[in-house]
Amino acid sequence: MKTSDLLWRIFAAACCLFMVSPLVILILFCFSDKAVISFPIEGLTTAWWAELFSRREFWKSLGNSAIVAGTVGAATTLFGTMAAFSLARMHPRAAGVTMALLTLPVMLPPLVLGLTLLSFFSGLEIRLGLQTVILAHLVFTQPFVILVVHARMSRFDFAVVNSARDLGASPLRAFTSVTLPLIRPTIIGAAMIAMALSLDDFIVTFFTIGGGNTLPTFLWGMLRKGANPQINIVGFLLMSLTICASLIAFRVTRYRG
């Protein structure tokens, strides 16, 4: 092996170790028997897990996150698929302009988007709560679903749908029996991506939730009271949920990077 190849491999391994090490440390501190997050770790325990799971606020926050992510996933699947269908049948130039407008919320910094949505809800005198969080999450997750589904629909052969219609199928029957089976993996993957983004969001949620917590805002509240291993456990759970949703999405959509 050439010296240059060996050096590049060492460099690549060092980069991977640098990126993975914070996650390993996060998991390690979940089982530390010390109340202070610091080295050295003198012993391992699961007491922090039991203490966290006994807290009612944790389960309430987890339930709120599940409600928000589930609703966002279902809503983005419905509206995003409808929008992608419309864009696929538009002229490419008009579709490109429309797509650019739809993706504007993604280009905004989350802080600006959160402040904008807070001003919007306040101006309309809409009471902040989970309903405003869901609406806010739809704003920045919808473009991802539209992009993913539209990428599939742009290569879709509508001749099979026309054939079904010629054989007497209604528009709904043609969609459920022909179109949906062909694009189902893409739709499911896009919904999982939207749910992962919703689960992980803190800034927009912080500005639009009013009272109550989701897992990210619950974690923020814990940090303000001092650091202990329970924070690492919440972070680990949040990370696990987000990674699992993303992996399922990439697998279902046959993502190849």
C-alpha cells in the first residue's frame, strides 16, 4: 500500500471518529452514576433512566411530540402528494417557478421562520398550542415532501393511468389500483422524512407552542435547571427516534445518497 493511500485512510478514520465520538459520549453518560456530567465515570447505573421514566412531564412531552409528528406526517402526505401531482402535470418552467416559491420557507433561518409564524398567529389572535405547532411544522416540512414525491412523479408513466381510465376505471379507482401502488414507497418515505424533521425541531416549536412541551423543548427546560444524565437520556431518545425515522425513509425510498 502506498504511503499516500495509508495517510488518506488514517485521515478518513480520524474524521469518522471525530464525528461519532460525541454520540458515543452521549450514550456513555446516560449510564453514569454521577449527577455531574464529567469524566472520569466511576460507575454505571440505570437509576437515571428509572427517574426520568417516572416523571409525568416526560411522558406528556413524548405524547405531544408523537401527536405533532404523526399529524404532520399524515397531513404532509396528503397535501404534498396532491401538490406533487399538480406540479408533475404542469409545464416544466411553470413547475420550476412554483417549486421555488414553495421551498422558500426551507431557505429561511429557523429563527426568522419562528418569529414570522409567531407574528402571524398573534396577528390573527390564534391561541398558541399544539395546533399552531402542527401548522408551523407543515410550513417547513411540506416542501420536502413535495420535492421527494415530485421527483418520483416527474418520471411516472401516466400512460398506465390513461389505460386504466380507457378500460372504465374511475379517477379514484385508477389512482388506488394503479398510481398508488407504484408510488407508495415514495409517499411513505417522504412522510417519514417530514416526521423526522418535526420530531427534531426546537426553534420553530419554541416560538409557536405557547404552553406545554415537546421532547426538544422539554430538553431545553431541563438544561436551564442544570445538567445531569437525564438530559443525555432525553437527547439519546430524541436522536434515536429521528435516526430511525430517517433510516426508514431512506430505505423505503431506496435512497442512494
